[in-house]
Amino acid sequence: MPLQLRSDLTALTGYHSPQVAADVRLNTNESPYPPPPGFFEALQRALHEMPLHRYPDRHTVRLREAIAHHEGVPPASVFPANGSNEIIQTLLLAFGGPGRTACVFTPSYTMHTHIAQTVLTPVVEVKRRADFLVGGDLVAATVAKLAPSIMFFCHPNNPTGLAEDEPAVRAALDLDDMLVVVDEAYGEFLGTSWAQEAVRRENLAVCRTFSKAWGIPALRLGYLLGSPAWTGLLDQVHLPYHLNAFSQVAGMLSFDFVDEMRARVATLTSERDRLYDALAARSDLTVWPSLSNFLLFRPVCDAETLWRGLLEHGILVRNFASRPGIENCLRVTVGTPAENSRFLSALAAVLSAVKPATAKPGFDVSSPDSLGSSAVCDEQL
């Protein structure tokens, strides 16, 4: 008999972002700019000196120290890993599991739910308000009704691009017996962080990554910031030698190029604002303000048709047309000025050629307020 997937995983689908051929790839929120040449030169020198016949530093001591110096926290508050996804998995392995529930406010980053389910942690998904925020009242109602052990936030949120509202996070932090995880994958674009507070509190974990603003997603590197009172517990559940030597060195070297990273962020932020102004000026779509390197928008026409039309013009964006809470929406990553101009030209051409969509019952594709009110998802109760 062929091997069968674990029965509780049969309904899951893996993380999916179509990797189809396109001249301009604006679908995965990558930086269009690589690190500066000096970074590659330093990395090449380090590779020549790397003892590849030895295991990497199991405790990532030097990398922890470099991250701690950059963030202004003690090294004992730092846990590096293979991207923020391994951090999420490690947190759930340590503090989730059977009998403990994780809470996610949707729409948000889908891997929070996916990883929780793969490590046998039940998940409750709670709908955000129509403005995509959460609010302290909804947090309090959720905790009172469902008593989760772990609660996830994104600051700023993906795919909406908004900063997580402080009252919601504060309301969650007031509950000492619940771990609050704030995913700051796009934190460099926002400029504010919960990192310093995470060091002082014993129920707050902040996740950051080198995949976005730092521009090295191929190396899979991220880190957690939390209280020294518990971060050491993560060493009990992650695999030995889980972070390879090359990625460790790359992370350390990245901090020699902080100014260059910030310059790239400033460029992308300016381009994001240019894209937003251009989209907001159109009457045939709705776009939401963003504090990240992407924009979520909803066309009046059928989003699936628009997505395919853009692809025919060589432009690949992220298709969220069927995602609950953001139905008929697409998301575009901020690219180079030339890529962004090409996207706007293609968008105008496709929108001029397609008809407005026929609204589904109870859903108006032209209205940002058609997302519904905040409520705990009935199927989770």
C-alpha cells in the first residue's frame, strides 16, 4: 500500500506562490535590489576561509552577538534560524502542540496557520475588522471565548500592509499566560518595532528576517528576539546544527552594510508611495495604504482576469482573488522604478480592455467595506 499522509494533514496545501515565467516578478515581496558589491566580495573572502569539513557553530554565538549589537539587546535574547518560518515552527514546537491553541487574525500570513497545523497545534482563525485592524476589544473577546496559548500578529501585516494596531497587541500582552508573537518580516519599512519590549517581557516574541529589506532570501536567515528568561528553551526543540555556516557568516557581514540597506528601503518606500498615488487615482480599483514593500488592491473587474492579463504583459503579481477576507484582490510588490512603470502601463492596458465584474451576492467588488465585521469564525467554535 502506498504511504499515506497523516490524516489531519490531507486537507492542507503547501505554501503556494506560482513560480511562472515572467519578465517582471512582483509577487513574492522580494527586494528588487541585491546587496552591494562589497557584501559579495566580503562573503567570497569568508567562504575561502570557511572550514567546510567541520560542522557549523551549533549555538551561532558570533551571529547572535552581531544581531544583538545591531538590535541593542543582550545576545541571550537572540535566536537565529533558517528564516522566520523556522522561528515560527520552533516556537510552536516549544509552546504549542496538542491541548494548546494558536490564534491568527485573518487575513494575515498563511504560514502561521499552516505551520501550527503541521505540528499538531489547533488553530482558531478570527476575522479582522473591515479596516483590517484587530482592536483590543476583539482580542479580549477572543481570549475570553477561546483561551489561546499563542496569538500571532504581523507588524506590518501581510498581505494588507498596515501596521498592527498597538491596542490589540497591548491587550494580548496583558495576559501573562499567553505567548504573543509579533512577526516583523517587513519591519524595516515601518520603522517601529516591538523588539525592545520583547526583551523585557516574558510573553512576547518578535520575529525578523533577512529576506526582505536585507535582500538575501536565498540564504534563508531570520532571528527571534525575546526575553533571556525563555529563549534558551528553544535549543531543546530545534535540530542540531540547524543553521549552516555560510548563512551565519552572511548574516554577520550584512551588518557592515546597514547604510546601504537603509538607502534601498528609502528608495522602495518612495516607489511604494508613487505606486499608491497612481493606483489611488484610478476609479476602477481600490488600493489600501501600505507601510511595507507591497500594495493590496481590488479591481472593479474580475481579479483573476486581471492577473492573467498582467501575466500576458510579462508582469507577475500575487493573486488573492479567492482568499477569504480579501476576495477579488491582488497584491503587487514594489520593484525598481522601471518595473513599477511597466506594471502601471500594463495595468492600464488590461483594465481598459476588461469589463467590470458582476458582484457576488453579499459582496461588492468595488467596496473596501465589503469585508465583513469582526467575528470569530463560526466554523472554529
